Amino acid sequence: MRRLVSSRLAAVVAGIAAIACAKEKPVEQPPAPAPPAAPNVVHVEAADYSFKAPDSIPSGVTTFHMMNGGKEPHQMMLVKVPYAAMQKMDPNAPPPADLVAVGGPNAALPGGNAEVTVDLAPGDYTMLCFIPGADGKPHMMKGMMKGLTVTQGTSTAVMPTPDLTVKLSDYTFDMPDTVKAGHHVIRVENSGPQEHEMVFVKLEAGKTGMDFIKWTDGMKGPPPGSPINGVGSLTTGQANSIQVDLTPGNYALMCFVPDTKDKKAHFMHGMIKNITVT
């Protein structure tokens, strides 16, 4: 009888010891997921009237950082058209139906910069500046164009996760009237049938988006606002991502793309929006 009790007691003690050892042994945690790959960064130097940038880059999510070293405002609009074909196009004629505009950094004042992120497919592209000079001619007519070949890449980078989305359509900016100050990742997408762009301006006190538009006609005197990370022309379904640090004040969004029907800039059709950052 005593042997039986002793055997059972030994078994219980052994079980308790095994449980204690199991508790002391740390549980192996699964390995942390690898951080997402960072986008490829391409630096572009804009001047009067040229671009300095790589001739070829890999496909995938790419951030274009444009620095304006010229004496005039510049943009870096990106279209999926070979450079040779772009040179033959009439800038005053409607764009070909198969032309794909994929955005790019919009207007930056002299000494300023602009930055956007875009998911690039392989192909032949052209960088261009469509902003007009004092003579009314787009800078591209003064030679501000550059070819860019996008080869098949292997990057696994993904587009930044937005906390705010702006949808462009004929002829509105779908965006809240009031936005909180701070850092924002903004997805800008074109959901309208025509091409649209987003010029994003922080206004001086007491100024409006229309004041900035009037200033662009001749660009005389101090500007009533400063462009921040806007987005160049987007074909329907295309999207770019921008990151901005917004401080309290008044801002405006506007689109200068000519209408396909009457050739008037889209802001003349009401595509201008004043917003407040609090």
C-alpha cells in the first residue's frame, strides 16, 4: 500500500516539476515581418529650360524629388510617350487618345522643390514642363523635355498608406473643407473622364485661390501663395501619392489643364477649392 502511495506521489511530483519547467522555458515568438521595401528615389534638377535626371530607372514604386534651380516656376509632368514622339506633337493640339499622363511633381517656385510617389510600369516616358513663360509659351516649347526609359524592376515597394484621399473629377476636388494640421500622406487620384492635375498652394493671409490664379497671368509681384507638393496631370484611373506637413492657415487646390471641349482651363469651370487647415 505504501509503495502504491509513494509511486503515485512521485508521479505527481514529477508532473508538477515538468509543468514548472515548461513555464520557465520561454515561448518562441515568430520572427517579426520584414519592413516594406522603400521606394526608389529619383532626384530631378529643373532649370530654365531643362531637366537633369537619369536616362533610365527600374519600374515599381518611385519617388520623384524635383528641385527647381531656375528663375521661373517649373513642374515635372510625366507622360508615357517616347521622347521622339513627344517632340513631334503640337502642344496646342488635343493630346492623343492613347497618351497616358502619370502625374509627377507639380509646380515649384524658384529655389523650391516638390515630391510625389508613383507606381511606374516599364516603358518609354517623357518628362516635360507645361508651365507657360512670360511670353505665354509652355516651357516644353523652349526645350524643357527629357526622355526616360523605365526598365523591368524587381522592387517589392508598395505605395504609401494614405490617411487622406483627394479625388479629381470634372470639375471638382473631392476633399474635406477643413483638414487637421500635421503630417499627411495624401493619395491623389483622377476619377473623371478628362485629365486633371492638382496644384496645391499655401496662401498668404487674406488671399484666395483665385488671387493665385490671377498672379500666374504674368507672374508679376510677390506670389499670393507658395506651391507645395502638388501632382501633375493624371489620366483617368491614374494616382500619385504626396506627403505634406500642413501648418494652420488657408490653402487652395486648382487645376489648370485645358478642357477638351472649349480649351478653357478647368479652374474656369469651377475646379478650384479653398480649404482651411486648423
